[in-house]
Amino acid sequence: MGKASKVKVEVGEVRDLVDLIQVLKDVADMKYHAMVAQKVKFNRFNESFTEFFSLVGYSQIQHPLVNNSNPNTIILVISTERGFVGDLNSRVVGRAMEEKDKNPRSQFVVVGKKGIMKLEGLGQKMLKVWEDVEDKGFYEVAIEIKTYLVKEVLEGRAGRVLIVYPWPKDYTVTKPRAVKLLPCEDLLPKQTQSVEKFKQVLEESDPLDMTGYLADLWLSSKIYEIFFDTNLAAAAAQTQQLDNSLGKMRKERDVVKLKYRKARRGDIDKSLREVFSARMMVAK
């Protein structure tokens, strides 16, 4: 087998790898755009909650999920289990460590095996972890997390909850984001127009119970939405990583093709030299 034949095998392998990466990139790209179309439903839900809380907020009630001065903080860290997103998870953990430095009286609660492993590698202790999120189901895990956080706050072990997760700013930019979940006083609109609009509110239920129920329900929805954003960020990060890999493999393919052409010319030159030498020997 000549040198060109050996290189030709390498050309085929690189070409197949380029095709495989292209398929993976197309799948990640389609998934991202499909999820973007689904995200619209969260906007209307949040608008409805804001409208309803404007009624309850007018009562000026106090509830630990909405008003809380306890400095003990839970930092909820969300990592993704998708492939090709190791750098994104590292940046999320890095942002979580920054938040811990800002809040000395804080402890971690972590979702995702990769986030758990990275924090363990940094010597960090965790109050609670969730590992097999996709197997259990995102909504089911969101409810479990909400129940745990609400219990910690209502029983006085924590007063604040921050969440750090991968945020898809747009198709090309994904970065870690830190958001305050509790206390959720931002749900109580303070705009004067809201107060002027609802001057008389008939409250059939106790405002304290109603606020607690709505805050509890909002927290479930918010965590589930953040899970959705995490998957969206993972799809975007996968697309970016696969696009970079595709570019590198295409360059490698071009290099191997050039190598094949050179090897083929070398084999042809070698054959011509061998034929010429054979004829010279016959002539002698």
C-alpha cells in the first residue's frame, strides 16, 4: 500500500467526523430555536402574577416569603448535564463562589452532578443536592426544591435564597447569572398607578395566607422557568462549542486533503522513477 492510500483512509475518517459534528450541531440548533418558541408562555404567566400581586400588595401584609430580615442565605446552584458545556458549568460554579464571598452566612444547595463534583473539588460543603434531575423530571424536581426552600425559610433556618444558573442572553452569549428568589418582595408592585387603579379590594381569604400561597406558587414557577433557561443555555452553548469544533475539523480536513494530494504526487513520482530505472537496466 502506497503512502497516498494510507492518507486516503485518514481523509475518510476526518470527513466522517466532520459530518457527525455537523449533524450534532444541527440538532442542538433546532433544539435551541424550538425552546425559544416555547419560552413565550412564561412571559404571560409572570404578567398574570404581577397583576394579581398588585391586589394583595395593597394590603401591606408581612410574610416571611416576601419580607424577611434573616441574613442566613441559601445559594441554589444549577448546573447542566448536557455534553460540550463543561466551560459553562465551570463559570456557573465560579459565580456561585463569588456570591458566597459576598454572603458569609451562606450555604450551597446544588442541582446537577457536574455542579456537585466541581464544588466538591473546591472543598465546599452542601446542605442538599439533587442529581438525577432529567430522570425525575424538571417540574417534579422544581416542586421538591420549592418545598425544601419554603420549609427552610418558614422554619427560620434561612431568610434569603439566591439562585445561580446558566443564562442564555441570546443565541451567541451564555453566561452565569445570579438572581434573588427569596424574599420575593419584588412581586409586590410599588407603582403608584397600581395603587390608584385598585382603591377597594374585597379579600375573601386571609391576606397573609393568600400571599404565602401565591409566593409559594410563584417560586415553583420561577424555578421551573430557570430549569428551562438552563436547558436553553446548554443548547446554545452546545451549538457554539460544536460550531467551533466544526470549524477546526474542517481546517483539519483541508490539511489532510492537501497531505493526500502531496502523497499521491509522491507515489506517482516514485512509480515513474521506478519505471525509468527498470527501463535503464533493461537497456544496459
